[in-house]
Amino acid sequence: MNSVAIKMLMGDRAKYVGIVIGLSFAALLMTQQMSIFAGLMTRTFGFITDTSLPQIWVMDPKVQYIDDLKPMQDTELYRVRGVDGVEWAMPLYKGLLRARLSNGNFQTCNVIGLDDATLIGGPPEMVEGSLADLRRAQSVIVDDVGAKGKLAKVEPDGTRTPLRVGDTLELNDNRAVVVGICRVSRTFQSQPVIYTTYSRATTFAPRERKLLSFILVQPAPGVEPKELCRRIEAATGLIAYTAPDFKWLTVSYFIKYTGIPINFGISTMLGLIVGAAIAGQTFYNFTLDNIKQFGALKAMGAPNLLLLRMILIQALVVGFVGYGIGVGCASFFGTTAGRTELAFRLLPETLLIVAGAVLFVCMLSAVISMWKVLRLEPAIVFKT
């Protein structure tokens, strides 16, 4: 009877295609919107992901997310180094500075200052040059997207030439020479990223009494990171987070204080509602069109459970096909969008949530159709 149910389903091609299209659209829209949301949230902590070596980040207690900078005094670095269980602690400068381009225009950039001796916190991948080249005088490393985009040189004829090794920038009236091009994760602000040494970054930055943005800490062997965080907080009065906790702190801020979750949540629910409406209505009409066939089976002695199983199989078949097409189209969209500014990250959790939503729509459609079949009188087959 399972094969009979599938033949009945695919026998009416128009309605079968209509149900699949409705479910595919729902799966596509939900997967796309949830993946874009996940991509945006991933970008909020992209810099933490790139700075993968230190396990602990120490900062001012009032910091709410990675770009909420509350500078500390340089002496805090030595206090952290004195905490029992710290293998090493290095300074990190992070700030927004204006770069003056060759055509006289200004571009705001994320400037990262690394410890002069160890260069801990550097970019995860070098495209040209070497991280050690930062030890040269006036040297900086620029990310590849910024070099090709916002920091590109504009020629007199209007053409844009990517920034290359050997070119110069002006940062707060200080000359900076590009010694390398790196590849970093895209950030939420999408500003060009410039790496240099800590001492040079504090020279580029406007003079302030406090310039230390973060302290990067590595626990000694055998010391639990969370336990060391508690020790640092008790000894210094600063706040310390493990890298995963700092990522979650950043994501939580954007979820709580921005309209991003609401906007994407509305789009996701819209996909679910539209898919349920299209698939439910079409599947119900399909059942009505085949009501005489169900009546004939009932007249031949088929129990209600068998008929309900046939409807359930039909709903699961269209759900499986629609889910596969929708998720496949969303994945293709994400692969194509990966070459643009659009944020897209398809998580396994997203696939499970969308599968559950499509299953819910299919079950809802099946229940509506089942109610009609349960109340069906076998004598209907003898009516004209």
C-alpha cells in the first residue's frame, strides 16, 4: 500500500509539484535567513577567532563586547603577569584610526598593535610578506580585502589599484610602510584591518593616559583557564574571559541590544507560515481530489490506520523532497554569496531546525487531510 500511496501522490503532477514548491520555498527562506544571521553573529567575534593562541582575554570590567574598548593602564599588564598560574601575558592594542590615502581621502581602519617581542595576536594567514617584517621601521601589515577595496589607490583616470607591499599610508600624520598582506576573518564593521607593533600603534594613536586595550594570557600547563580567570579577577579587579566565553559575551550583546534577531526571526517565521499555507492547502486539495480512491479502499476493508499511514507517507515524501531542494538551493546561494560582502554560515543546527520545521508543516498538512479521511463514508464511491 505504500507504493499505491506514492503513485497516488505523483499521479497528480500539478498538485505534487505545488506542494514540493511550497515546502522548498519554506526550507530555502528559513535556511537562508538563519544562515545569514549566523554569519553576521560569527563576524562579530571574527577578531577573537583570528587571535587563536591565547586562551584568556583580560580587560576592563565594563567591556560589553570585542569592539567596546575601555583602555587600561600599562601597569595592569605587570599585575596580570604576577598572578600565579600565568605562563605569559602580552599586551594588545585595538582601536579605530583614520588612514590618509594617496589621493587625500581618509578611511577609518581597525589598527591592531601586537607585542613588540613576540608578535602574539598576529593575523592567522599571510598572503605576502612575513609577520616578522613588522619589526622593520614604520612597518604595517594590511588585510587583503582592505588592500583591494577601501585602501586601494585611486589613479588619476579613476581606476583602483590594490595596495601592495612597499606602498605607504599615513596614520594620524605618521608614515606607515606596507610590508605584508594578510587574510583575516571578516568583521561586523567590515573596516580594513592594519597590524603593527604595540609601541608603534600607541604612537599612531592619539595620546591618552590609557592605551592598553586587552591583555592576552596563556595559562601554565596544568592550570584550568576558568580557574585562572577567577585568580586574575581576584588579584587585579579586572575581568577575564576564556576565548569561547568572550565570543558568547559579544554575541549576547548584539542579540540583546540590536534588532538583528527580530528582523531575521520575522523572515524565518514568514517562510514557515507561507510554506505551511501553500503546502497545507495544496495537500488538502490533493486529498479531496482523491477522496473517492480512499473511499474505495475503505469499502474494500482497509482500516483507518492504513489510510492514515498512506497520507503520512505522502506527507513525508513531499517533505523530504521539498527539504532537500530548499536546503540545496540555500547552500548554493551561500557558496555563491561567499565571494561577496554577504555573511553566510550554514550550521548543522540550522539544518536540524529547518528539518523540524518542514516536518511540522508536513504533519500539520497530514492532520488536516486525515480528519477528512477519518470522517469518510465508504458509500461515497457509489455516488455520482
